[in-house]
Amino acid sequence: KNQVEQSPQSLIILEGKNCTLQCNYTVSPFSNLRWYKQDTGRGPVSLTIMTFSENTKSNGRYTATLDADTKQSSLHITASQLSDSASYICVVRRLNYKLSFGAGTTVTVRA
Amino acid sequence: DAGVIQSPRHEVTEMGQEVTLRCKPISGHDYLFWYRQTMMRGLELLIYFNNNVPIDDSGMPEDRFSAKMPNASFSTLKIQPSEPRDSAVYFCASSVVRGSYSTDTQYFGPGTRLTVL
């Protein structure tokens, strides 16, 4: 069973709208949680990295939240643009550097 | 900086052949990672190195896979013999890590798309 679950699997939104992606994990002991954006045919690019003591972190129009107690994270995209169309991957790192990957959420932004 | 460089970008080979993928990490980075990505399994960490030494190879699927890092600026991932189920995109990434709670940013290369016929 995957220790990092992402939802939804995919979503379609209109340009300019907001959306929120979810990541639930059971990984322990927890070190940090990362959100990556992966454009089609390219390598993942880091958006945010949060440790257990951080509740929120922003990177432009991307805002990630973390609740280490409930082991939930979200990635909020504000005022979406066509260039936000991509896969978004949640990755949780243990203290021993073991990484657990979510399956990703595919976001499609339509004009 | 040119970022992480991988070669080749695309590789098509026949079952049973040896395949060698290459990676040049970002200068100054002391960690190097090899990943595999497929539609079915998503992104998987195969192996990672610290200062050219393999630290964890538990993600390597079989003995057919091997990885080396002879120096700080070069690494290879070899598959011998290759099989159709090895078809995937293989990414190399590098980072600088400091401590257990390090929030290191991994920089990924463009990937090598491997097709084994």
C-alpha cells in the first residue's frame, strides 16, 4: 500500500480559477514533505519543501500547507494559468532519507 | 550552470542488449540520485550516492541494474541484459544535503526515455 496518497488523480479547471490538491501520508518518522511540478516530457521541479514545524509555504501562486498531526498536506494554485498544466507530485522524506512518492495529480488548465 | 545533464535523451534497444545511461550532476552537489518513472508505478528512487559512495540501492529492481559514480562529476546506470519491462524514463537528480532535517532541493535532469523492444 502506498504510503503517500494524492487526490484527485486528475482535474480540469478554467484559466484564472483556483484549485487545491491533496496529499495524505502515513510515512514515519517524518523529515519533510515536498511538492514537485512536472511538465510533460520534463523532469520534476521543486515547488515547496516543508519540515514538520512549518504549516505553510508559498512559491508565487503556489501555496502548500502541512498538518503534521493529521499527516495531510495540500497545494493550492491561485489564479491558474495555462502554464500550470502539469503533474504535481507529493514526496515525503523520512529521517533516514527514504523517500515515498505519491502517484501525482494531473492538472489541466483550459482557456 | 547548465543544470543536471543526462545522455542520451532517447534510447531504443532490443531485449538482451546492454544499456548505459549517463549523468553529470550540478557542480558542487554532493548527492546524486537515479529515478525511474513509468505510468504504472510513478516515480521511484533506484539508488543514491553521497560523495560518490552508494548509500542506498534498495530501490534497484534486480541484479541486472547497476550504478557507479567514479567521480563527483559523472555517474552511470547500466542495465544488462535489458528487458521490455525496463522501458521507462530514467531521471538523474543532484542536491546538497546538510543534516537529517535538511530541506535540500533536488534538481532533476531532463531524463532518458528508454524503450526496450
